[in-house]
Amino acid sequence: MTTKRACVIGWPAKHSRSPKLHGYWIEKYGLDGDYRIEEVTTDDFPAFIMNLAGHGYVGCNITMPHKDAAFQLSVPDDRAKGVGASNTLYFDNGVLRSTNTDVEGAMGALDQASPGWDKHTKSAVIMGAGGACRAVIYGLIERGIETIHVANRTYEKAVDMQTRFGDRVKPAHWDDLPKLLAGAKLLINTTSLGMKGQPPLEVDISGLAPDAVVCDIIYVPLPTPLLADAKARGFKTANGLDMLLHQAVSGFELWFGKRPEVTRELFDLLAADIAKA
Ligand code: ATR
């Protein structure tokens, strides 16, 4: 049997944690597999993708800045169509298909933080209105969340979310946050604020509901100041590394034929790596 190979394609991509993550599972399950980084420029990306099998790959992850192009160059499923971007590509009888597992990443992290959260959550507040926000909104709608407030520095981009996903999405100005956070049960940061090297995220979460869940897509640092604050206040938290691990599950299964488990041991392995960043 020949070795199954997958990769993450980005530009730049050399700091990706995906090889460590997939490599851990390949070893754990004793599979004949390989996962590596491919740094490919925007100009070279279409030719690379169209010859993915020729490069020896059974599939790949896509990261910045290629998620939109990957969507255009493959046959997307409903999730990728809904989000308008693809992060996981795989072959199905020779057809290059794609999905968006960032949706599962976000929902998996929330499930882990607070099993059953979706049964008693009617509304959510999302900060930010970029690509990550689209995946989160898609997941929240799949889970039946009725009202999704999107607060963004650039208000027009929050309006774009309503245009894309419909009236469940309520666009909001950044200054509306204090009002929106009073009594909120679910808060998700999808901005880059609070990331190492970026400005801090200054938001007062003291008025959230006592059983609130706070989620941050950022994983450098781990935890972010937002999540440290949330934890200190007794809220449940889901972090960006939880999301990264959960988004990786379906790709691994599609390429290597085994559904892997997200474990504390794997989390700690990646967290130790991130602490060095
Ligand atoms: P991604 O695809 O990872 O979501 P993105 O599309 O660049 O990344 O989105 C980044 C998000 O962080 C946006 O919502 C951005 O707000 P704008 O739409 O106004 O640009 C938000 N963001 C970045 N820097 C910010 C800052 N200094 N203050 C407030 N929001 C910020």
C-alpha cells in the first residue's frame, strides 16, 4: 500500500500547527500517512490545486490567503457554499470536493466547553465580521440559534453578514457591545484583537449571564486576556486551539479513513508548542 499524503497549503504557512496535529494522529493510529506544509503563492495556487493528485496528495487543508480560491477551484458542499470559502479538500472518485470544517471547529469547541449549550441558547453575540465570523454564523444557524448579533468596527461588513445569512443576523456597531452583552449567554470573538502583536480587545464582560459561554478564535496567546477574564468570572470558555483541533477531525477522516479523537493529551502537546511562540 502506498503512503497517503495530505498537506496544508498557505502563504505563508511555515508556522502552521497542522503537521504536528495530524502527525500525532497518524502515529497514534499507526497509519501509513504523511502530512506536510506546502507554501504556495497566490499566483501558483490554481495550478498547484489543479494538479494536487500529481503532487502526490489525497487532499489538503487550505489556509490564508487561499480559502476563497480553493472554493472556486473545487466542488463545494453546502457548508463551504454557505460560508463562501473552503478549508478542506479531498478526492471523491477523482472529483476534487471541498468543505468548510471551521464550522465544525467552532461548534465542536462550544460542545466541549458546554455540552448541550445550544438547547438553552436563543441568541449569540459575535465580535468581528470577517471570514471566521462567516463560519461561526453558519454553525450557529445550523444549531438553531434564533438571533445572532454581529458587532464590527466596520458596520457595513456586519450588514454584509445579514445580507448573506438572512434576518437572524442583526448587524451592530462596535459601540453597541455594552448593551448587547448585558445578559448574553454566548459571546464569540472573531476579530484579531487580543492576538499576540495585535491591539488588545477591550470589552467589559461582567454583565454576561451567569451561565454564559465565551469563545475566542485566537490561540496565541493561550488563553487570550478575554478568556482569562471569562474564566476568572466563572464563565465557560472555548479557545482557538479547541477550534483548531475540532476543525481537523473531518479532514483527517476524509484523507486517512479514521475518525480521530480530540484528547487532552493532544491539546497539551499543541499548547506547549504555542507557549514557545
Ligand atoms: P478572518 O478571516 O480571520 O476573520 P478578517 O477577515 O481580516 O480575518 O477579519 C478580521 C476582523 O477583525 C474584522 O472583523 C476586523 O474588523 P473590520 O471589518 O472593521 O476590519 C476586526 N478587527 C481587526 N482589527 C481591529 C481593530 N483594531 N478594532 C476592531 N476590529 C478589528
